[in-house]
Amino acid sequence: MTDQLTESEVLVVGAGPTGLLLAGDLATAGLRVTVLEKRDKESNLTRAFAVHARTLEQLDARGLAEELIATGTKLSGLRLFGRLRIDLSSLPSRFPFVLITPQYNTERLLQERAVKAGAVLLRDHRVTGLRQDAEGVTLQVTTASGPVTHRATYVVGADGVRSSVRELAGIPFPGESVVSSVMLADVRLERAPEEVVTAGATGDGFAFLAPFGDGWYRVIAWDRSRQLPDDAPVALDELADLTRRALGADYGLHEARWLSRFHSDERQVPHYRDGRVLLAGDAAHCHSPAGGQGMNTGLQDAANLGWKLVEVVRGRADESLLDSYQEERHPVGKAVLRSSGALIRLGLAPSTATRALRSAATVLAESVSPLMTRMTRSVTGIGISYPAEPGSHPLAGRRVPDLRLAQDAPGQPARLYEALRGGAFVLVTADERAPGAPFSGLEPAVGEPWGERLLHAAPADPHGKLRSTVLLVRPDGYAAWAAADPSRAELRAALTHWLGEPDQS
């Protein structure tokens, strides 16, 4: 069979949650997107269960949050080390909880959205070669039908810890193994645990239980005294014994449909971008499962990168905009490695002295409210913000909450995250720059030249905190720019900086 050539504007390698969210964003914006996935069919196995508040906000901005919430269970708090309880109910978010739902539910919704928007999903496509030049990237791909060549302006590797894109591009992945011989299993229980998510640790191991919602439970367990290679078999009675020791009961654990071992590494690439090749999710960073931050961090990588690729591919922004992906997301990935690493090391405390330190840290965290608040917002993603230029307004670079918006006509969005669903920037202002206002004194009108790339919105309370502030919100829900009572010239300059030159009529 002769080698075939297909062309796209962006090739996304990997049809996990990160790749699918990115592909959906790009396709929604009208880009030609192809997703290459080495698996020949969807998987019903999963490692991720927790969907944190900031991720739910990002899904809300894509109209998917409520449908995903219907598949799982809301938890308003998490318990760590038997006594430390993290309260999520006071999070400043529309979603003050963590959603427990298997990863495949998230993948299903993101895949449906991406394909509906026009993204092409090709399964059983394994990337075996990569070459980039000044104009784009060429991928050599093997399929069951023979070799295929794919060409695109940009390639994003969202293909996991063993990323082919990363390896073929020669991007290093420094780090170390954190924990080995972790056992995974899908089992049935004779009786349900008292809490939806159950976790516990002893001096020589830990165990974790979470429901699929269909009668099956995922158990994750580790035994310090039995460090075996990843391909060593897992015995059901071994799991039950460790679960009893770590959780105080095995809940009648029986009938496994899947048993496996794996090891967990802490690794991060030094640069998320190498020319026209970019990395996202586990291809760029991996860490222990403690805190349930893996999938969430990857999805937020994709939300950050998507709109930037759209602007650059469409020629509305210089290619240097893609460097801000590294500047904003690499520090976040590094912070997640630190926090998850600290949690897993405390959970696996080998000595009496270290376990005493864990107890002391738990008491300290519970007694110092600001410390708990900071930790909670960090784990849930609510506290993430991005660097802003010196002298910028205090809101610049910060996550913007789901503001209530004025509705001057039927069908207008009632909330900011509804307004973000089209992938446009949103200009929020309470004064005459609001929707439908005359824009006198500036020709042409402030908003019209940017067309559908910019939406106007007015806060529902014109006398609230934003009464004199004009706020430009990026498509990923962070403040691009803000100013107190700016002149029209200042506003126009800010819009041109962030959206490029106005459309030509």
C-alpha cells in the first residue's frame, strides 16, 4: 500500500481527556484538527476519579459540567491520613466540591464535543516518526492498513507518560520514581464503605477505594514489604489483606475484573514547547496520584494552550504567544509535583518519627485557617493565577469567578462561563461600554471591529465591585487585562494587544 498524506492545521496525538478537550476547543474555533490515538478502541479502564472545582469551571465554559456531574458523586470534603479533613464547601466557585466519576465519563463527553465540532479522530494510529521544519511538522504513522504521513502546522503531544511525540522530538523527561509496585484492581464489595472515597495508611502501606457507580470499585494499594516488578501478578487475597490493615476492613472485597501493578514517577520536561511541537498533560509532567491532580492539570494545560494556538494559526497573534504557555503552565506543573510528592511521602511515612511529623503537620494544617485555605485552593485549581506585567491591575492574570451578567435581550448569557462557551474574549464593563451602548467618541466602535472574537457583557449589578472597572477575560477564564475607568484609547490599545488588529470590513 502506498503511503498516504493528510494535512491539518493542528495534529493532536492522544485521545485522552487532555487531547480531546484541546481538539474540541480548536475545532470549535474552526481549525482543521486531527486526533491520532494508538488505541484501537475506547478503554473502560481508568486511573483518574477526581474532577476538581477549577476543571469543572473549565467544563462549564464548554457546556459540559452539568452532564458530567450527573454521572458521579459530589464530595464536599476529603479526608487525608485518617484525621485531616479538607473542607471544599466554602470554595469561591459554582462547584464547591470534588466530583467522583471515572475518567472514561469525562473522555466520552469531550470526545462527543470534539467530533461534533469537526475534529477527526483516528484510532489505531501509532506515531513512529517526527520531523519539523520552518513551516510545520510531519509525522510518520503506522496503522493496520499500512503507513500514513500526517502533516500539520503544529503538533501537540498529549499521549501520556510514554509519549511518542516527546521521545521522537528528543525532549528530555528528567525525574525519578516515587513509588513502585502499586496495585490496581476493579472489584466488588459485599458492603459499601462509610464514605464515598476511603483512604488510609499504615507504617508499611496504604489503600484507597472509590466507586465506579455501577457496583464496581477501584482499589489502589501499596505494600512496602512486597516490592515486585510491574508485570508481577496481583492476588485478590493480597489486596484484601492490605485493605484490612490500611482501612480497618476489607468490606468483603471479591470478584476482580481487572488486576495490575504500576509504578509512579515524578517527572517534568524542561520546556513545554520545542518549535512547532508542544506537550500537554502527562506527556509534559507526571507525578503521584496523591491529591487527584493529574487529569485536572492536563485539562487545564489544554484550556490554556487552545486559544493561543487559535490566535497564532489564524495569524492574529505572533508565534511568541505560544511561549506564554510555557511561562504560565510549567510553574503550575512544578507546583503539582511538589504538592503531590509531599502528600505521597507523608502517606508512605516509613518510620515512627516521620509518622509523628505527619501527625504534627496535620494538626498544624487543621489549626491554621489560611494554610488550609491555600492548600485547598491549590489542590482544586481555584488558587492558580498567572504572571502579569509589572504595573498591571491587581486582577490581571487571576482566575475570574463566574460573574452574573445583565441580560438585555432573550438568549443572552446570564453568567460569564456561559459567555465563554463560544471561545471568544469577553469584555465586562458596567458603564457606557456595555452591550448596546452608543460608544460615542470612538470611531469605529470599540467592539465591532473584532466581530465574534469579542463579546460584550455587563455585570448584573452595575454598582458592585466592577462598577468602575473594565475587565477583559481570556477564553480560558483568566483576566487578560483590567483597568479602573480607562480611556477609550487605553481600551482600544488593550484590545489590539490581546486580540490583534481589528477585522477588516
